[in-house]
Amino acid sequence: MNPLRQYLDFYDANAELIAAHAAPVLNDRRPEARAALREATLPAKGAPGYDIQGIDTLFEPDYGINASRLSIAADTLEPFRCEVPNLSTWLGFQVNDSYIDGSMRQLPDGVMVGSLGDAAREFPDVVARHYARIAPLDDAQVALSTLLAQDGICIYVPRGVKLAKPVQIVNILSGNVPIMASRRLLIVIDDDAEAQLLLCDHTQSSAPAMLINEVVEVAVGARAALHIYDLEQSTPATRRVASLWARQAEGSSLHHGTVTLTNGITRNNLHVAACGNDTETRLLGLAIAKERQVVDNHTTLVHQGLRGRSNQLFKYFVGDEGRGSFIGRVKVAPGAAKVEAYQSNKNIVATATARVHSKPELEIYCDDVKCSHGSSTGQLDADAIFYMRQRGIPEAMARMMLVQAFLSDVTDAIDIPALATRLRQLTEQRLGNVKALCGDCKADCHNPINPKQ
Amino acid sequence: MTTDNNKPTPPDSAGIINDVTSSDYKWGFTTDIATDIIPVGLNEEVVRTISRLKGEPEWLLQFRLDAFKRWEKMTMPRWAHLEIPPIDFQAISYYAAPRQRKAPGSLDDIDPEMKRTFDRLGIPLEEQKALSGMAVDAVMDSVSVRTTYREKLAELGIIFCSISEAVKEYPDLVQRYLGKVVSSRDNFFAALNSAVFSDGSFVYIPKGVRCPMELSTYFRINASGTGQFERTLIVADDDSYVSYLEGCTAPMRDENQLHAAIVEIIAETRAEVKYSTVQNWYPGDKEGRGGVYNFVTKRGLCRGDHSKISWTQVETGSAITWKYPGCVLAGDGSIGEFYSVAVTNNHQQADTGTKMIHLGNNTRSTIVSKGISAGRSQNSYRGQVHVAAKARGCRNYTQCDSLLLGDSCGAHTFPYIDVHNDTAVVEHEATTSKINEDQIFYCNQRGIPTEDAIGLIVNGYAKEVMQKLPMEFAVEAQKLLQITLEGSIG
């Protein structure tokens, strides 16, 4: 049975309730989303781009949808027991799909970080021009999100404003029963503006399954710069289907990093359209998939303008029964000359039951380009381990050091130094099976070889 | 071609690029020869008719009928990066045979017109004139015309004949191996071929025998309104070696002709098979009219330990190419290789690559693919490397480069890498670019004209693959590469 059916039935029965608790601009797009879903199906395993994990099965369980916008309790302090030290941010929270303000009142004039509903009142043109316009409704996941979303977050940085410190949004998925949260994030960075954004995903739930259906829309104006770092530290019961749709104008820069340390099943789609000339795009990915984690990252980067530059680097460490998948496509449109696009995916398979699937793709319709991709899958260098053991380093420590060195290409490329340092610590803890939320635990984080858990 | 402002423009480079890819297909003549063709259309009765005309045993008829039933339930694969116009499978004749009074026991029995055709193509049917020392099975339309050197090869126990003859003379061998590597379940075109295959070549190399000469099959489509569905089966027994060459051409016609072939190779313990192809089916004219649709399933099974199968292909022809020669590396320590140069020009489309399936321990595979796109063509590499959970210590290296000559063509790379094992090392790298202007400038500085410089660079680019071809084919392939690209570099 088509798993979309239950959501369509739910919507048809509760359309008025959903609309009553949402901003008009969100309601305006629902009829089109409903029409788009009439014949749609969610991609199943084996569909193009869904080689190891379909998303249809993720939507199958009977999740609760909080259409009445009942308040759901969440501990907003818990994620900060391992906060990023030495990094001051403008902070906000999102519990399931409801925005909670942190320290955003001190933002510079004209900058908006708040709920989509508030943004629609304050900047109606900006929201109406971009909401559910950048992400296409012919994508079933986007259409479903547009059909059911009742709020979300909007980040708007007006022309020429350069934010002095990063904006941090802590997403908390909370509930004692299976819940689906339709998260929307709209980011509009006007011409010549600059912003950095940290997104942290956490789950506080004892429910057997929780689902995040997230759609992020990004418009980066001419000569603007946006850096987004998205860190997931959720639970094995969390299913996350997240897609980012970005448009880059002339001379703009977009850096995106996605880091998955703990999760259940995660599907991240990154769609970047480098529309203008002279764009710069960097997509980074780091994943540690152990136990039965599934991390499935999919990128589509389309160069439409002249002299675009892009670089993609995705690294996976996969152990136990983990599954890692990277599908990346670089497309250079006809006439997009002088493009330089590079893509690299490197993976370490640590156990006989782990699996890695890699599919880097180039689709080039213009001759005056330099494009390359590389993919390698292997193990830690036995000679290097032997060398270290000869010098008195225990094998477990030697392995840890080599994996850290392997992953450091990604963490070193993160251009917020305090975050890069913190991510190195977090990856080390993760590799040593020390939980990130370690405020109350007795683990000796400086000795990951023999953590006292 | 565009140039940097601070560099001198090579003399008339745009014109040269056009010149290099505008040459005509030189093998497009037709042969006026009486041909028996069955009516167009495909149904169970047609399958039975083909089997009856060929005097086949009951098991083979059943093999065909099973495949036909499967094909009826299948749909055309659409995942390739190809725009395939609708094909009316009921508008094709599935059997065409040059009319001969009797089976050609000697050269005198062959129609002189047909002999002239193969002479024009440079295919040695006369053994006394065949200086190349190459045994040839010549296949026109649906049937084998003549196989040379059969007796000499038979002295070593080598069987080299048309598959129709093999079915009659060595039924046990054919029945044991036919369809074991490429099943009719495999894909739409494999099922179609299994139902209607007309002829092809059969090779058996006995234990411990190293085949003293290159074996070769030359395929020629001649009749209009027909498709060609040949099937090749090569079995290399323990400790044997054979090098096999395949060439093909077709007349220039406005219609699109269908070619759906199967090649199956089985290499037993320590056996080695080297399979080389120079594919030069008619590619259509410069406006994209006509040309052969080439849908081929080629697969080798390295069944024995330490066996080796090597595919080398130079793909220059066909309007559409859909072809993925692969290796199933089942024996421990077995080796699979794939070397390919695929050239597309004008409106040609190619989606070609390989599959390396690692099932045995310590198996190794190497993939080197060089794509060259010109005109308005689209050229895709699609390759799969799969390492099974129980296959320990496997190794793969893939290199995949694309060269773009012209701003209206496309070059694409779609690798699939699946690793289910913690001892495998799999590497893939790919690059896409145009001809380096610095290299042309370097040659110009040393008095080498731009056209020659481009030829040098393209040949150098493809050299890694060309070196893998047997010498007899390497020269032909190199010439073909130059001719195919004539007028296109830009």
C-alpha cells in the first residue's frame, strides 16, 4: 500500500484544523501540494538514487501528528552538557516543529530568526517569494512536508549585513509516542550578506520510532556567503528524511557540512543549484555508522553559471552492522564554461557485516570544464598500525588515531575553529563508544581506549 | 575551442576540429545477394520457425520458447542515459540468411559476391591468403558464412565453429554451457536474443591448450529491415588460453537496425580468455538518421581458481550503444579486466561500461575506461564493482576519463561501488576535461600543426587501452579512432 495514503486521509479529515494553526502563507501552498501528491509515491528501495534504503518504509508506521499544536515538553538544557566551548552563538530551539526563542532578541536590526509564522507577518514578501518555491512540489517528500507543515523557522539576513557570530538552532525531537515532525527551515541571505548557521539534532524520546520530515530552502544572494553545519546526534529509534534545496546567485558562496554521529536511519538530500556565475560551493560530509545505523547522503550539484567552483568531500567510518551510502551527482549545464568541480568519497569498512555503497556521478554537457571525482573504500593501513604498536601504542589507540586522522580532512575543512575542535572531540568520543551527552556519566573521555561507562 | 586571452590561438583550430570529425563511414556499402528472410513480427510461431529452419533439437527449442515467454513479460530498460526512440519489435524480421545452395564445405561453395564483400572489408576467408594467421568465423546477417582454419585448430582439440554447427556436432558441450553465464532472465535484450538468436560462434579450448592463433568473428549486417541476434559462447578449460577478436560493420541505411547479441565466456581453473572488440556498426549520418541500435549483453565467468578474463573494446560505431561487458569472479584469485575506448560523434549515444562481481577470495579487477565525445553526442560510462560479503582480500582499481571535443556534446560517469566486506580495497577515479590547450600550444611551438597535435593527444589519451589490443587489431583501431574523430575536434 502507498504509505502516503494515510497522510492524505489525515489531511483530508483535518484540513481545517491544520490550517487554523498555521500562517496563511503556509496554507496558500497546501492545495498545490495536495494535487501533487494525488498520483505520487515515496521512493522505494531500488528506485533511482535510493539504492540501499527507500524512504517509503520510513513513512509506513502510524505516527502521531500534532495538528492541534499541543505543547510538548522538552529539556532544552540536555543537549548542552557537551556544548561547543569558546563559541558564542545566537541561540534558538525547535521542539519537534515548534520554534522556541533563545537569545535572538539581540540580533542586528533587520535580521530575522524566528518562526515562519512570525516571519510571514514581518517579511511577507520574502516568505511568499521563497517558501515552497525553491523546493519543488513534484518531489513527494517536499510535497508531503508542504501539505502538513504548520510552522517552521525563517532566517533572513538583509542586504549587506554580516552576522558577527553564528546562529545556532537546536532541534529536539520529543514525545513518548511515535511522532512525525514536519520541519521547515527557510534561509534567505540577501546580496552581500554573510551568515553562519549551526543546526544540532537531538532526540528525547522513549518511543519505538520517531520521524523527522525536514525541508530546508536556501536562497543565497549575489556575493553573499552562507555556511551551514548540520550535526545529528539522535537515537537508534530516529528516522530522519531531510532535504535541502539551495539556490546560489552570482558570486555567492555556500558551505554545507553534514555530520552524523549517532542516529537510526538518516537520509540527507542536498540539492544545490549554482545558478549565477562565479559561485563557490563546498559540501562536506562525515558519518560514523556503527551498530545498525544507516547513513544515506545524496547530493545533486548543478552548475548553471560560468566559472563555478565546487568541492565535495564525504568520509564514512562504517562498523558493526552499519550501512553507509553516498550518491553524489555533479551536473554541468550546457554553456557553463570554466567550471571546476571536484568530488571525493572515502570510506573505511571496519567489520565484515558493515556495508558501503558509493556512487559518485558526473554529468557534463560543456567541454570547457575541469571535473573529477574519486571514491575509495578500504581499511586502516596495517603497516601504520604495526608501526605504532612497535612504538608502544596499544592497538585500539592506534586504530583510533588512524580513524581520527582519516576523518580530520572533513573536520579541518570546517571554517568555525571552535566547532572543528569540538567535532574532533565528539568523533573521538563516538569512536570510543562514549556518549556525547556525557555530563552525568563517569567516562574518562581522555582515554577512549578504555572508557569507564 | 576556446582559448585563454593570454595565449596565442592555434591556427584555425575551430576549423580543424570540425574537419577531424566529419569523415564518412567507409563500410556502408551493401551486397546484392539473394537472402532468405522470414516475415516481420515476433511470436511463438516465429521462434519455432527459426528453430525449425536451423534444424535444432527439442531442448534448444524449449530454451528459446522459455526465453520468449519471459521476454513477453519484460519491458525495455530505461535506466541508461540514452534517448531510445520507440522500437517496434513487431516490425523487424528475426531471421535473414544469405541464400546458398549447400553448406560451404570449401571456399568455392561461397557466393562470389559474398566473398567479395568480405574481401572489401579486409576479412581473410581464404586461408592461403591469410597472412595474419588469424582464424575467422564470418557471420553475415543471421548465419555463419565460413570459418577458416577449422581443421588446423581441430588437431589441437580446439573447436571453433558456428554455434549452429556446434549444436549439431557438440550438443553436450553447448547444452552444458549455453545460458549459464547470461540467463534469459538477465534482461530484456538477453531474453530477446535467447528467443531468436540466429547464429554466432562457438569456441572450446581443451585442457592445457594454448590456442596458437587469434580467433576472430566478423559480423556483418547486410539485409534491410532485419535485426541481428548472434550469440557467442567461449569455453576455456583448465590451463588453456585463447585470444578472441570481434569486429562488425553494417551498410548505411536510413532505417535503424537492431543488434542484440550475447557473449558468454567461461574460464576454468588457471584458464585465460582475452576478448577484444572493435565495434564499428553504422553510426547514422551527421543528422542522426539511421544507424544501428546496439544492445549487447557480454559477461564472463571466471569459474576456476586463478582464471582470468580480459575485455578490451574500441567502440566507435552504432547510433546507440548499450553494452556492459562484465566478469563474475567466482574462482579464488581470479582476475577480471576491462579496457575500453568509446568514441561518439555527431548524434551518437553510448552508455557503456562494465560489471565486476567479486565472489571469490583474493580476486582482482582493473577497469580503464576512456570516453571521447564530439559533435552532439552523449557518452556515458556506467560501471559496477560489487564485493560480496564472503569474498576476502579483493582488490579493484577503476580509472575512468572523459575527453570532450566540442561544446555541444556530453560526457557522463556513473559508477556503482558496493562493498560488503572489511578486507576489500576498491578505488575509483574519474576526470572530465577538454583537450589541454597547453599541450596543443607545446606541440605548435615545436612545429607540429594543430590537427596533428590533436591526433597525437587523442592517441596518447587512448594508448593505455590500445596497447591491450592484439597487434592485428591495434593498427585498425588506431586508424578507426582517427577517422571517427575526423572533423570533430573543437
